[in-house]
Amino acid sequence: LSEKTVVFLIASGYSGSTLLTHFLGAHSNILNLGEILEGFKNNPDCKCAYCEKACPVWGSVISNSTLSNHVRSFNFQNTGKFRSIKRLASSGYAVLSPSSKPGFIFNKVFEADQEISVIIDGSKNLKWTKWQMNNSSFKAKFIFLVRDIRALSASRIRKLPENLSDAVSLLVRRLKTFNNFYEKLPEADKILIRYEELVSNPDGIGKRITDFLDLRFENSMLDYSTSRHHILGGSMTIMMKIKEQYGQDSSAYKFAGKEYYKGSGSFFLDERWKTDLGEDDISEIMEMGEQINSKFGYT
Ligand SMILES: [Zn+2]
């Protein structure tokens, strides 16, 4: 088994992160905790999105009050004025309240289940990631999941009330920030994965990632929907919420969304941007985004 490792996902929205994290979470030694921070915001009761009754992770190993203390401490130390003073003050407080320390929730999970050697944190929030890294009790590794900026832009304008140029400038800014962070990380601790390769060759990419994590690839990962998962939310929640808004039953959506939502949930190369976007749109995207896109190997 590999040493206790927390994998922090770096990715923009609509990059296929829900698929990637569930794929990895189907490994017998990996637990995917999903988008912890965003999940908690949308789901403060800390209820697992998949477990009907008692969840072995959320509400038990990571109790509601533990997580809310932990998130409150993160917010306190990382937002607003006097952050360095607040951090100093918190280091004293942490002696009394261990849940206010970075890494606390991961350590709880590692202690509770010896089988788990890798935890995936899909929060995709750099502040959160940097804060959690201030912890010496586990190894931190990083997966940077990238996708062609033309596809990301098309997804944003399809799903959000945004115009194309706003979508592209936001994406360029975010991807540059992610890339700057990623470039400074030690080589051995990071891996860049292209969404397009993941969905076209899950076998090969899965082996690359499990090698990176010092684990052996398991075929169960290819059919991840049959494995147990415990997350607070993420894009699944958003999709379920949308169904509920339509007055539809969302229970079938907890993995059966393959037909309903093409590309999310299955290894399917979603290239709708090629037909959705006109030539003008594509040149507008590339004017701002070509440089960062080419850094990730897209031409
Ligand atoms: Zn659960």
C-alpha cells in the first residue's frame, strides 16, 4: 500500500471532475470525498448524497459539527483582513480544538479505515488546498484535470447565464492561476490529465494515475457506478436539484443519469462545442485562450 496520501484535484468546472473522482473512488484503497467545501455550502446538514440512512463517512467519522468547525476555521484564517494574525491566533486555539487544524478531516478518515490509503478531495479550491497542505501527517499529491478551453467555454454559456467573452476571460484567468500553482509543485507529486484522454482511454489513464499513487489499477474502476461512494455533493447535486425543480424524481439520477446527461457519468467524449460554436465564437475564444490552451497540449 502507498503511504497515506490526499489527492487535491485542480480543475475548472465542466472538466469532468465528477467523473474522474468517482472513477478513482471506485478503487478499493481510495476514498473520494467529493467537493467537500462546495458540498458543505450546499448541504450544511452534512448528508451523504448516496447513502439513504447511516453513512460510514459523513455524519459519523466526519460529523456535522466537526465539518462545520473545520470549514469555519478555514474561512476565518483565509478570508478578510489580518489573516496572518488570525492564523497565529488559530494555532493556539487548535490545541484545544483539533478540528480547526488543516488536514483534520482527512486524518479522521485515515484513522477510521485502515484500508484507505488515498483520499480524493475534489473541492477544486486553491485557498482550501493550500490551507489543507499545512499538515505533515499525510502526503499531498495533485491531479490537474484540463479540458479544451473551447469545450469549457461552450459548457459555461450552455449552462450559466453568461456571455461568451465573460466566460472566456473568467476561464483564462482561472486556468492561468491553476497553472501557476501547478508549475511550482514538485514533479513527483503532480500529474496532468486531459479530459479527452480520460474518456477515450479510461484504462490507460487509470493505470497512469494509479501508478502515480503507488497503487495497482483495478478493473472495478471502469464500472464505478457499482462501487460505494460517499460525497456531500458536487455537480450531481446540482443536477438532482434541477430535476427536483422540474418536479421530477431525482432518485434515479444518482448514477442513472447516463442517458439524461450525455458525457456526465460515462466515458463518452463530449465534443458538442464543435457544433455548438460558430467560427466567430471559436476565434473569440482562441484570441484570449489560445496561449493557455496550448500549454495543456491543445492545438
Ligand atoms: Zn455515504
